[in-house]
Amino acid sequence: MIVDVEVPTLGESVTEATVGGWSKETGEAVSADEIICELETDKVTLEVRAPSDGMISEIVAPEGSTVGIGAVLARIDSSGDAKTSVSGKKSLPSIPQDSPQPDAPDLHESRSNDSRPRDIENAPAAKRMMEQNKVSPKSVHATGRDGRILKEDVIKTLEATRIAQEAAAPVSAPQRSSETSVLEERVRMTRLRKTIAHRLKEAQNTAVMLTTYNEVDMGQVMALRAAYREDFEKKHGVRLGFMSFFIKSCCSALIEVPEVNAEIDGDDIVFKKFVHMGVAVGTPTGLVVPVLRHAEEMSFAEIEQTLAERAARARDGKLSMADLQGGTFSISNGGVYGSLMSSPILNPPQSGILGLHKIQQRPVVIDGEIVIRPMMYLALSYDHRIVDGKGAVTFLVRVKESIENPQRLLLEV
């Protein structure tokens, strides 16, 4: 019996995906629930599993093709003969003696790879890239779930090897133009990267974006965090970070300035009576913005626990479409990368995004005296079509007041 492998439901408003890579070829045997290919959507990478035991009789959608929901990706011959026959399975090429032996035990293997289960199936794109570049899985630091090697892990290994080789190579004359192709690499943009580019340009073309700035003294929050950090972690099992203070501050400010939490729909302005807070997270494959739903109802512990869980899943590429949809306001923290000041770009159709930056010791004047304080620049980018300058400045001032006097968050004033 022939069983079709179809494109599953991709999530709300997502109608198509790109075939990222196949881990099986025509004629190879598969087991039910075994990963056979990957699909790249606008935000996440999905794994497609075999619906039954059998043999791949046909790959309908090759790597790089665009497919819609319900489209046939491949066909599996699940007849009894196909399940038991090995004649159609391709033989593996012999490995030269001087090539790395991927399955050979290595007494010097790193601790992280040594603990990785041997039956973990690496990402198809990662397997293909390792084969093409003759990279041993043992030399790759796996960051996927259960020690699974992802495509970005192989890219990092190749980049580290290239840098090491360039550092060790003697300085030579500049390459001639005929050798330029050796120094360049052309790769196809992932669907995620293309979507990021499209949405950022859409925000610039559609919204009337302005940015207002302020600075905040982080001393009180830092002191409060230092005083209760250990007790907080012991009770709630998660670290107390700065982001939860800013999320709580933003939720409070959005109540006073609701237009920053609104969006334009045609000729209407839709005011949201809830806060679905998007928090930008950098991953090896690009920027994603998981959403904390009803953040206004969360405690500090609930915010920190949800943030830690979403960030881990984002790095592992395990976020679902539901995790990334429905945000009403966003926060982007460029300070983790050392940014001192920037102008964040709106995440359509949202009307506001707060940019956080590096905490830096700077001289400031307090009560007529110059003192050194831990300061941070804040930047609010907003859609001037529905948010006036007064509202934007008021919002930013309220965030500043809450951070500099965190007791206001407890008293809700």
C-alpha cells in the first residue's frame, strides 16, 4: 500500500513552507515516526515524520521547493514486502582509511558530545552539510534537544575551522580577481531570514516611525535584585533578571497610554485591553519574538519562568507558531550584545517597541552633585499615525519612574 507523506498544518496565517532537506532518499527504509525531512516556515523549522513503516518509493518535493498545506512531500510503500526487503536500500559508500570515522569511539571526545545518546537523529540539513564538508559529528558542539546537531552548529564549526586556518596561514599577497570565487560563499536565504527582511521593510514603508529616548538609573533595581536574587531563585527555581522589571513597568505604562498598545486595522484603531508582550530573542538562525500572553496578569516569577522556557525553545528551534503570534507590544534588548543606543524597528502591526541597552557607569548630576551611577538608555519607537509625541514621552517617563522606584510596581502607582 502506498502512503502519502503530506505537509501538516503550519499554523495560523501560514500557508506554505520550503523543504529544508531530506534525511532519507528514494529506496531507503523508514520506520513509523522517524524524521524524514524538515520544513522551513516564516518563523520556525518543522520536522516531518514518517506516518508508517516502509520504504521511500518517491520523493515528490525536492529540497528547496515551496509546498502548501496538504501537498504531498513523498510516498511510502508500506506493503509487507517493502517492510522486510532490504534490496531497495542503497548501500553506503565505503569510507577511506584516512577519512574520519563518524562512529568510531574517541577517547578524547568532549564531555558534551560524550554524553550525547548515540541514537539521536541529527537535523537533515546538518547531516548533509557534515557529509559535504567531511566534518565528523564528534567535532561539532550540539545545541539541539537531547544533543541533536543542528545546521547552525555545523556552520559555527566550519567558521571556527576557517578562522583557525587563516590565523595559522602565512600572510600572502592579495588574491587576484580570478580567485575571488574561492573567497566567497553564496547561500540561499532561509525563509526565516526572508520574512525578517520583508517585515522590517514593511514596517518602514507603512508606519510613520519615530523614536524618543530617555535614560534610566538602574541602581535601585540592581540593589533590589542583588538583595533577593538567591531567595528568589531558591523559591521559584529561576533567576531574577532585569527583563521582568521592564515587562511589569511596560504593562503598567500601557494602561495609562493605551494607544501604544493599539494597532491600525483599515480605518479603525483597535485598542487592546490586554498585553501580549513580545520579547526579541536572538538565535543562530535569526531573530524571533516569542510572546508572553496576558503579561499584565503575570507575577515576576511567572514572567522569568516563561522567558527562560521560551528562550531555550527558541535556541533549539522548537517554538511553535502559536508562541510567535498575537503580540501587542515588544521589547528588544540590544544591551546583551553591548549596544549603547539604537532605534528599534516596529514589529507590524504593533504600534510600539521598547529598546533596552547596555548598563554603563556614567557621571550624572543628583541634587547638584556629580555622582557615578549605572545608567541605561531607553528608546521607544512608535507609529506616529496613532501615537502622538506626548503619549510616547509619557509612556517612556512612566517606565523610567517605575525602574528608578521599583516599589511603584508593587503598589501599582
